[in-house]
Amino acid sequence: MNAPGQPPLTGLRVVDLATLFAGPLAATMLGDFGADVIKVEHPRRPDPSRGHGPAKDGVGLWWKLLGRNKRNLTLDLSAPAGRDILLRLAAGADVVIENFRPGTLERWGLGPAELHAVNPRLVLVRVTGFGQFGPYARRPGFGTLAEAMSGFAAITGEPDGPPTLPPFGLADSIAALATAYAVMAALAGRDRTGEGQVVDMAIIEPILTVLGPQPLWYDQLGHVQRRTGNRSRNNAPRNTYRTSDGHWVAVSTSAQSVAERVMRLVGRPELVDEPWFGSGATRAEHADELDEAVGNWIARHTREEALRAFEKAQAAIAPVYDVRDVMEDPQYRALDTVTEVDDPELGPLRMQNVLFRLSGTPGAIRWAGRPHGADTDEILAGLGLPASDVAALRAEGVL
């Protein structure tokens, strides 16, 4: 049992062998709630996320987020001595997360059979673009391909424009959330059966679930969703609108009562009495007229004026933020959504906090991403390797 107030995953050990980005992010989420996460990187080829995006003083900032709450070990898994150390790690672990192409761990003698031989209770999580079997299984897979293949890109963008990909790792992040959930489900199963199992996570799948009932619509009705820009086929008005001071706001009217309040607010109450106004789908057929009414009203007001008026009318509106706005927003500040972390390399850092708040056993950011191999000696000493053996392995290039 965990002591009162301790994070709920305290005592859970996770070995993170994965890179870019779904597997490592899932491990980060587990570490945020107390798991002891050991990040394993190649001695000469660090995790590529260390070099992704902007850096400060030569230190990659993305890694500070992705590598937080992880202890770092360097290890060449393809070397026999590296294999032996990984098996020793797995023997005392609860979870191993990897994202090599199918067959890679097996080629190194580290497949499910070998790992479960040393630890039958181990949960082995395999995160790949396309899954462990099927015609595409051995293809290289990235989140961008999932965003294309899932149908996300096909429905994103303006109707007369090209399919649009997100400018960030959307599919990877969704897969990371699903992977963390899968780990907890597998651990719950282990509590009942006493045995571990293999989690097969294909990045192309969770994003398809997030897209909603499209397969069901097509199966039953032959319906194919098209690009509609910021509009929705399910309700209107629903769009982004420019304010008089050059900002943008987003309006949603998913509820009928909210749609009615919006039209009264913008001075077009007569539209509420139109026969077609009674449902979201029929309102969407008149999106041009509704957008014109809302857009003209918003264009005559500043962002703050529009936000205050909509709030007073109990109508749904939000400012379209960039990251500068996010950092200053009072609601995000109240929630401590972006929190400060003290880092030995770069000093105080602000980054996203843990995903949710638990009243009794909250998670926490204990440290930001650490240097490559920073904890190698400590981790190997914990496995019982004497310093002389560690020095020899390092000289051989295994560490």
C-alpha cells in the first residue's frame, strides 16, 4: 500500500525503450503519477527528441518536457552484454514500453518469450505505426501517416483547400493517452490473473476512435464526411470570427438554447422563429446567413467586448489563443496548467503540468528531462553491478 498522499503509481517500475513520441509520452504520463521510469537510450544515438525543436544553451527544450520524471540509462540493446542488462532490468520491472519495428526485439533475443521467462508478471507494451501484424506491420510508421490514413486530414481544412495535417504530433499524443490507459488496464488484469501480457498499440487506431462515428455512418448510410473548414454539419453558427481589434474568437452552438441566445444577442431574434432554426442540422444548412449575422456583430466589437457580452448572455464563446495568451490566461493560471519546474541545467522552466488533479494522491513533476545517461551508474549499481564492471561495459561501448 502507498502511504497517504503518495502518487498512486509509486512503486511501479517502467522501462522506457521507446522514441518519438507516443511511447515515451505514455511513459511520461506514468512517471507523473509516481512510477519509477527508467529511460533507456543508445550510448551514441540519444533519443531524437533531444534535438527536436528549439534549444537553449544547446539543451533541447522538448526533451525537458518528454523526459521529465525519468531516470536516464545508456545501453546498447543489440550487444549481448546490453541484452543481459535489459533482462535484469525487466526482471524487476512492471512495464516495458518499446516502439521498434516488429521483430527487432526478437532479433536481439528480447522478445516477449525471453522477457516473460525472466518476469511472467511483466506488461510489455509495443507501440508501432501499424501494429504487430498485417500487411503494413513492417513499414516505418509515424503519427503523420496515421493522421493521413485515419481520415483526419481528409476532413480538416477548407472545402476548396487541400487535406490538412496538424502542425504538431496529434496522432502520437492520442496514442500516448491510449497507451497509458492500456498499461493501467493490463496491470488491472494482472492483479486478477497474476500474469503479465503484451499490449499491441497501433498509432493508426486511437485517432480513428477520436474521429467519432465515421465508419458507422459509412457502413449504415454510405455517408462520407467532407471538409467544412471551421463549420460543422451538426450545428450553426459554429466558426471563428474576427473582432474589431484584430483578434479572433470561436463560437459554438451545440445546444439549441445557446443558439437562440446568440441570435438574440447579435440582434437577429427573428431567425429563431424560422422553421429551420429548430435543429442543429437544419441550422447548418443556413450557415452562410447565420455566420453573416454573428460575424457582422462581432466585427463591430473588440475581443473583450464580445467575450463580456457573450458571457452575460450565457452564450458559448472563447478567444482564439496563441501560446502567449495561454501563458497569461487567468483560468489556466488558477488551474496551474502551466507550472514552474526548477531545472539544474536551465534554471526555472514553465511547462504543462500533470494531466489531471487527484484530491488524495496527486501527481507531480519531480524533475525535468535530465542529461543523456545521467543516472546510468546509479541504475546499474541498483542491479548489483560493481563499479569495475560498469567501467568495463562503458569502455566496450555498451553503455
